[in-house]
Amino acid sequence: MADESTYDATPAAVWNTLHVGDNLDVLPRLAPGSVDVVYTDPPYNTGNEFAYVDRFRDGSQADPYARRHAAWTAMMRPRLEAVREALAAHGAVFVSIDDNEVAHLRLLMDEVFGEANFLAQVVVNLNPKGRQLGRGFATSHEYVLAYARHLPACAVDASTTESVDEADFPQTAPDGRRFRYLPLRNTNKKFNPLTAPTLHYPLHGDPVSGRVATTAFEGSVELTPVFGDGRPAVWRWSRPRVDERPDDLACRVIRGRHGERADIFQRDWLVREGGRRKKLRTIWLSEEIGSTDTAVAELKALVGHVFESPKPTGLVRRILATLPDDVVVLDPFAGSGTTGHAVALANAADGGSRRCISINSAEPTREGSNAQLAGLATVADITRARLAAVAEQLGGGLQVVQRT
């Protein structure tokens, strides 16, 4: 167990470091910009009186719903602000949440991280059977809210090699390679001659031969990018890139709102062996990333059924797959230790050198609970037991830092 002098240390050789203490005390001790990605699963406000032990409480509202929301957001705000300070400029934060606080968390994260840095609101199908207790619908989902620290620098590559469908590439080149045509025009209207002036320029194309160039040639027509309604648009490629890759472009005749016209398209090639990636959708299914049931089984196999509603490691591993394999990961509400477990699994699978900083408090486990009966007196003891078992099974070691 490390002493106070090594309280915020994260040795490069150790995959997992657990800090035992209040995350609001631990987070400011992390060096600013030292973390690449944050995943966390904070305590949910489930509709009962919110009861997270915290000095940031606001009980002034008369309305019980408003009081619960205010207490929860008051607890989260300083922690998210501290997370933001710890994140590198290229970093990102992913927060699990359910229906009770997703609206309030979205507004809070807009405020703390900036609405311009919003990445996604992912729907996660963690309970495919649906919750059968209570009134109303059988809820089968939760959410993950994702924000960049600074979007232009963000290192997240929200794509995967797992779901590329060859049927999406219907064209075949003479050499047998499969491809599809994508408009070279940027279809996002946020990008236009005012916002991206260097990408609004004429290209020259021949719809008979298909040839495309940045300068005129015999049989070519001059083409500038336009939206479907005729308003000026921009290309996705710069002039130098067009000059470098002319064989990946084609001039074709298409039928638009105002009849036939020539336009420029990119030949987007299918790469079968590991290089082809496809954008992740914002609905993640349990068969892809696991469910609450598989999460319970993962934990039970290591230390027993000692934690209610853990997250599956597949959820965190999907997030890790969007980033380089040497990132520093932070989980300020470590719970059962899912994030540290996922980091170890990812390293074992691909030889990466990811490191995880987990933070959990020494809050007592519930009287008579499975955890207490198993000799785990605090929530941090659960995290420690799991990460120790992970280190024993997968390697990578474990450093435990106790706040004195």
C-alpha cells in the first residue's frame, strides 16, 4: 500500500491503481492534463431520496423532485469540473446514466465541458428483457453521455472494424476490388464557403471517361460543389489531396431536383483485413457489449455476487477501442472495478499499455449484504478485491493508495 508521498503516482509498469478516498479529494491531486479518457458510472438518482454522502447538498427546494435533482447535480458538478482539469486537451469523458438524471446531466455537462464539445448520447441496451417491476414500460436501456475536452483536438475515433458489411460496397473495379461511391461534396451544411472557404473551389471532370482533375483538360466541364437545393457547398478533399489521389475519384451524371447534372464522387474501397472501420452507431446492443446479467457473471467469477448492477466490461472496452492502446484511463466512481478490469482485458488482448486510475470511497457496505457477508466491509474493498483478482488472472499488477 502506497503512502501519502506516492498518493497520485501511477507507475508506468502497473495497469491498475486504486485510490481509496473521496473522489473530490483525490481528483485535484492528479496532474492537470494527465488523463486521456474518463469512463464512470456515478450513483444514480433512482427516485428515492438521493443519499450519496457528500458535503455538496442543497435541501432548500420545497418540491421533492427538484430537491433530489438539485442534490444530485450539486454532488456531480464539482467532480465533473475536477475531471475536466485532469483531462488532456485531446481527451474525452464518458458517463453512464439512466432516465432519472440524463436530462440534468446533459445540461450540466454542456455547462462544464461546453455544448460545442458534445460527442454523443449513446443508448445502451443493458437489459434486453426489460425491467418488469414497477409501473409503465419495461425499460431496457440506459445512456452514455460523451464529451470531448476540446473537440478539435479530440483523439476519439468513433469507429470500429467489427460491423463492416461487404454488401455496403456494391461496385467492383476491373481488378476485383469492391467499392462504393460517396459524394465528394460535404453533405453537412455546417461546412460551407463561409465556414470552410479553402474547400470551395472548382474541379474539372469528364462524365464520359470519369476522369477528375484540379485543372481543365479536353472534354472536361468545370464543377463547383452545391447542395441539393443549389446553394454553394464545399468539397471534403483539399486540392493537394485531389492531385495525390485522382484515381480514387470519378465524375458521374446524376439526377437531382433540377434534372441531370455531373458531380464528383469518391471511390470508397472495401479493406477486408483489419484496415476498414465503420462509424459506431449510437445504439449499443447487449449482444455487442454485454448486459447487466453478463456483468454480474463477470464479477461473480472473480469475487462473488457482491455488487448490484455492475456494468459489463464490454461497454468500457468498446470505448477503449476508440482510442490509442497506451491511454491513461480514469474512473472517479469505480464501483465494482469494471473499468480497471476492462483495461486489463484490453491490454491482455492486444498487448497495449493502458493504465487505469480508479477512485472509490471507503463507504461501508450495506448491513447484511452479500458484500458484507463476504467480508468486504467497504465499497472500496469490493473494488480492491476485484482488481487484485484481475491482476492475479491477467497480470499488470495493482497499486493501492490509501488516503490517510
